[in-house]
Amino acid sequence: MDAVPEQAAGAAADAAEAAPGTQLNLDLYPGGCRRLLHLCAQQPLPLLRVEFLRLSTHEDPGLLEATLAQVPWSLLHLRSLVLKGGQNRGPLGACLRGALTTLPAGLSGLAHLAHLDLSFNRLETLPACVLQLHSLAALLLSHNGLSELPEALGSLPALTFLTVTHNCLRRLPTALGASSTLQCLDLSENLLDAVPPEIGGLSSLCELNLASNQLRNLPASLAGLRSLRLLVLHSNLLTSVPVGLARLPLLMHLDLRDNQLRDLPPELLDAPFVRLQGNPLHKASPDSGTPPAAPQDPEMPRLFLTSDLDSFSVTPRGCSVTLASGVRLHFPAGAITAPLTIHYRLWLPEPGLVSLGPHDFLLSRVLELRPHSLAFQQDVSLWLRFAPPCARRCRQVVVRTRSDDAWSDLETHVEEEAPGAPDSVSSSPHPPQLCLFTPNSPRLWARCRVLHFSWFLVVLRPVSNTCLVPPEGTLLCSSGHPGVKVTFPPGATEGPCRVSMQVVRMAGRELRALLGEPEAAVSPLLCLSQSGPPEFLQPVTVQLPLPPGVSGFSVDRSRLHLLYRAPPTASWDDITAQVALELTHLYARFQVTHFSWYWLWYTTKTCVEGLARKAWARLRLHRVNLIALQRRRDPEQVLLQCLPRNKVDATLRRLLERYRGPEPSDTVEMFEGEKFFAAFERGIDVDADRPDCVDGRICFVFYSHLKNVKELYVSTTLDREAQAVRGQVSFYRDSVPVDVPPEAEAARQKKSEDALWIATLPIKLPQRLQGAGGHWQGAGLSLTPLNLGDAETGFLTQSNLLSVAGRLGPDWPTVALHLGMPYRILQRIRHEFRDDLDGQIRHMLFSWAEGHAGQPGAVELLVKALEQSDRQDVAEEVRAVLELGRHKYQDSIRRTGLAPEDPAGAPVLQPSQPAQA
């Protein structure tokens, strides 16, 4: 999330940092309007000295209008007015707009106002009073609903900075080109399809951003912007650019990515400061002076892949692809120059394959797309479906990818579709299904664009604010926590340096419970990082809000501690004595020369470093319960699951119709990405050939937003005909993320002989009584052994059917209908297993098999149904199993001498022989 509007707002906002006594920040807490009205009614003397006012617009519209009407009469020396929305966020982390729709006419009386920020509101037209603010130097109008700008805007005599990003502008006023003072103009993310030629008259313009519009051409007058240093034009429909741009004397950066450019002047084509990715540029071949035209296809192919496919082909025409795993791709025409086969695979998230920060959450499995090394000629769009995240404030969803052995986050857009909404996936005959979601949850997609393939996953992380710090200095603010700021003075860097900021909150009740101190409080946790040299050339000023309930005018400084953490260590150091803390009423400021993690604590405790390590670990721990259930109709089928504590009751209500078992384990704590394993004990065994079975133990990795569930079949070496087997499954810790403090890990482990033990739950296999007609009896269960097929034509065992179930995927309803199952039964199965695709398949297949056990022709019916469902691959697998069974049966007949020999010496099987070998 970029912070350009905040950092470029001009000297007015920067001056606020230098004179804290002239600030009035009422946007951090609810009720700011009422507080300001109260102050205006009292008219205290300090109010007359206020020059910088911040007020949230997430207020009642009538109250907001009444408050603003008092501002010109009470704040006579106001220089900066910030009336922003965006402090509140939606469930997916998107900033919500404020209630401001206009401004009172009286604000035109603010004769000294130089900085006005109206971002994240509901303005549809620019208030008339703004055009009468003759001292206005910086005007911020981002994230509103403006469809046009007034002509008089160009006549503001002092305007140097104007940003109108993320609006609905369709045209620009021609008079804007008459401004002789405008230096920075940002019009990105609008609906502009043309730029008036008059814009070439902006003689002082240094930065122009027209990205993400609908521009098809540019006026030649842009070549007259002799002061221009930065020109951003990416994500438009440009087919050419003015030749004169190559001759701008001060131009240092030209961004032309993701347009339709086919030809460029040679000066721009080879210039190092020009970015051209995502354009169908043609370079002339040595033999001919003009390149051939790219083929145009009016209808782009669309592919819908079933779960049994792991590759597809793409041609230079492009195509749209929907994978059965909940992934979409769009290859534009010209993305590749020759036909290419794309391979894909979904990997289970293992710690060695997944890269997560200390406060990140994994929302999807890992998608690998190959080939890795091939660079596309144009960006390929990628959609990844992900698990709906819990409502977390100040977090954002991003797609993370691996490139050159390093992980990075892509620019990501979250798209939401209501349940049942039509889309390109639902139109597929084999719609993708993931067992991460419920049918009533919205479809959530993370969309990004990539230039090459690698590994991809969806992550929920704290909101990241980034900016490029020039040598002239800048200001970086947190979009989720307005009180968190970093000020870079001139000369802090030699060249442009990219810095990023993340802020994490800790609930006060958790801290007080940890410390046992009612008055303890902490500020938000601040993480700062930078590219380039590790040290700044000049000290950088960091501002943090004071802990809740603490005032800078009455604080006991002996209880205030500034803590510092330097990765990759997990330790925190108290650096209060090493820095000069400047306190205001609401904030603490200090200076640093390099970035890391910073945390402000207010407590009477003395050993703060150790407490901070524990508190930081507590921020990352999840309280979970473990369950072990057995299927009512087949007690050898065991379900193991690790669930967040708040989801246990709902999950058990859904499962206990088909499963039975003990109460969940006691609540334990786990880290995101922590490995643990389940060991079956006291006579219970598990298939050692499972890929997730290591030394007889089933391995798990805990991810809070994914389903940590496994279904498996257990067996026993004990004699079940004599008595029931009373075994158990025990859960043990394996490894935790590398940056977890050892003392925090030791503190949460159970104090027992085995510190790695988590929980033990009983598993009971009922007694098998042969005298009861081959039925299992015990624990209230009665199960007929599976007997599908016969010895002569071949048997399908329970293991064989499980293998078939694992191959069917979303095609199972078609197979079920060809097996003769009524449609109402399919609907009931879908409802009972509405968030479990594997459960739907297994229930359908085993229910049909139990109803046809012992019936002649059952196996042939299954093979025919698979063939009619276009699942020839599974049908051939079943035939191979049957053929192997027939060979074994014939060998047994020969060994027992029951088969007569034919003249050639080969045994001849008689149809009348019993199926006993």
C-alpha cells in the first residue's frame, strides 16, 4: 500500500512535526467532533494557537457539518486541515470511506490554510469554498467519487501539489494547464481516455502520474514539460507516445508498463530509465525494416481442466484457463511467442516450502506453475482462491511468490463473489472445489499479475505501507494507525531507498493477564525495514503513540520503556537509556539510524526484555483443541483434526452425525506453521506407506486458516475376535518456527516427563464376533464386511475403493448418476458433507458398494459408469486391479490342484467352482 499522498503533501504537514504545541489530533479516537465542539464553546487560549487539525469523517454527517462550521471562527491560524476517512476497515482490510459529501462555505475564510486533505470520503463535486483558498498549496482528493474538476482549480495561485487518485474522472479542465506553480499532479486510477493539450503549459510540473486510466494517446504538448522528472503512464491503452518525450532534459523515470505499445522511438527503447514490461513491442529484424503484425484472434480460447490433469497447452493466441483446484489464469495474446505446455501442481504447505513472517497467516495451499525460468512478453493474470480470513483490523491479503531463492509480495487485488454468483468457473462442467470453504461463504479470489512462473501462495499479513525515500527526504505514515509516522530529513539517503512499515496491535487484556498488572499498557508494535545500505546518513525520526491511558504530560518516565528487536534473533532489548525520548500529550518521538522492530511499554516491572519476549510469543499463539473421531459405520476409519478453539463446537455438531468419539482435548497453544504428529499406541497401527507417515507417526503442520484434518484407516495386530482393542492416539510436538524464543516455547509446554506431549485421546476397535454371520458387533455398531465382486472376476477391496475415491474429484456426481443413484441422494450427500469434497466422494462410493456387495456384475457396473463419465483413466486402474486379482485366484487354484489342465498344460477354470481359494 503506497504512501505517496502522505509523503508528498508538502511543507505544511512536515512543519506539524516540528511544532507539537500547535497540533490538534482528534482522529485517533471516537467522538472527535464532539470534543472539538466542546473546545470551540470554551474557547481556551491554546485553541487559538492551533495550526494543524486532524478530524475523522467517520462521524454523523450532521454533527460533522456543525463542527466544520465552527472551524473558521475558532481556529484563525489554521494551516493544515486533514478531514480523512479510511481509519475504519472492512472485513478484508479495505479502507472504508468517511461521511463527508461537501464542506461549509465558511471554510473559505481560512486565509492561512496551505494543506487540505479530503481523501477517503464521498465527494462527488469539489466544494466551492476550496476554490477560494488562495494560500492552498497541497490538495489531496484521493478515494472519492469525483467525475470532473472545476475549471477554476487552475487559478489557485499557490497550488503546488494535487492528487485526485481513485476517483471517477472522465475529463480534465483545460484551465488546469494555466497553473504556473503546480509541481506534482497525480491522476492515477481514474477513467480518463484523453488528456487536453493545455496540460503542456504546466511549466513547473516535476511529477505527473496518469497510471491506470483508459488513455489511448497523449498530446504532443507533453514534450513541453521541461521541468518533468517523473512520468508514470502504466496500465493504459497507449499504442504510441510523443517522440518529444525522449528529449525532456530532466526526465529520470518513465513508466510505460502494461500498455499496447508496438513501436517506440529508439531513444526511449534503449533508455535505462524507461520501464516497458507488458507491451507487445516489435523489434525490427536484421532482414526487414518492419516487423510482422501480431495475429489477432477475435475469440480467445477458454479451457476448463478436470482434477486428473496436471498440464495444459498455451499458444500465442492466448487463452483463459480454469483449473479444478480453484485457480484461474489469463494469458493475453502475445504473452508467448511459441506454443508452450504449462505444468501445475498444488503442494501441501510445509514449513520448508512456505515463507511466513512472524505475524502472517497462510490462506491457501502452495501453487507451483512451470516452467520457472521462462519470461512472458506480457503479464499473465493469476487468480487464487483462498480461505476467508477472520475479521482482523489493519491486515491485507497478498499473493507471495518465490523468485531467485527469495520471497516477495505481489500487488494484489481481492475480488469477492457472493454465494451462488455466476462466474467463469461455475460455467465449467467441472467447477473447481476446495475443501477450505463452506458453500455459504463468499468466493474470495486474490488477483495478481506475473511475468514468470514460480511458487505462489496467499498470505494475510499486517498492512504494509511503503515509499521511496529520495535524498530530499519525505514522510511515511501508517494507513491503519495515523499516529505512527517516520520522518526522513534531507540527506538521510544518497539515492532513492525503499522503506516499508508494518504495525501490529496487542490486546490490553492479554498483556494485563500476562503481567498481572492492571495498569500495564503497550503501544502498537512497529516493524520498519529498508532496502539498500543498512545505515541512514542522517538520524530518522520515529513517532509512536503512547500506550493507551498514558499521557505525555503526566507520565512516570521510570515506567516507560522503549524496546528494540534486531532480527533474526528473538530477543528484545531495552534501549530507553540510549535514545532521547521526546513526549507530547499523545506521542513519543525518538531518532534512529537504522530500522528494526520497536515497541513502547508502560509497566512497573523491571525485567521488561523477558516479558516482551513472552508477550511477542503470545501475539502469535493460537488456542486450539484436538479431536479424534471414528466413523459410526466403520470404526477403522479415524478422523484427526486440530481446530481453533472458537470453531470446535460448530465442527462437532456437523461431524457427530457420522462420527463418534471422545471429548476434544484440553486447549493447547500452537504457532502458525508449527509441526506436530499423531502416534497410534496400545495395539493400534496405521498404514506406514502413507506419504505423511514418518516412523509410524502421522505428521501435521498447523495453519490457523486451513483445515488441519486427516482421515485414515487404522488396523491392529491384536486378536479382535477375543475382545475389543482399546488403543489411543497421542499428539506430540515436533518443531516450531525458527524465530520463536526458546523460553516462550518452554513456558507453554506441559510440565510432564515428556515435555513434547500435547494430548492423548482413546481409540476403540470393537470386538469382531465370527459367530454373528461375519458381522462386527460391539459398541452399538454393526457393519457388513465389504465384498464387492467375486473371486473369478476379481474383488475390489476397501483400499481399492479408497484409491478410486481419491481420483474422482469433482466428477463424482456424474459417476454416481451413471451408477443409478437417485439425484435426491446426491443432494443429501452434498448437504451432509457440504464443506468436505473428499467426504462426499467416499460416502457416495462406499454407500453404493455396501448396497451392491455380493451382487453379480457390480464391478462391471462401476467400470461402465466410470467410462460413461469420461473417466477412462480410473476405469483402466480398476481393470488392472481386477486383472491382478484374477491372476492371484488362478494361481491359488493351480496350487491346490482344483483346476484341470488343458492339452497345452495350462489350467482350465470351471465356472461352477466356488469362490474359495
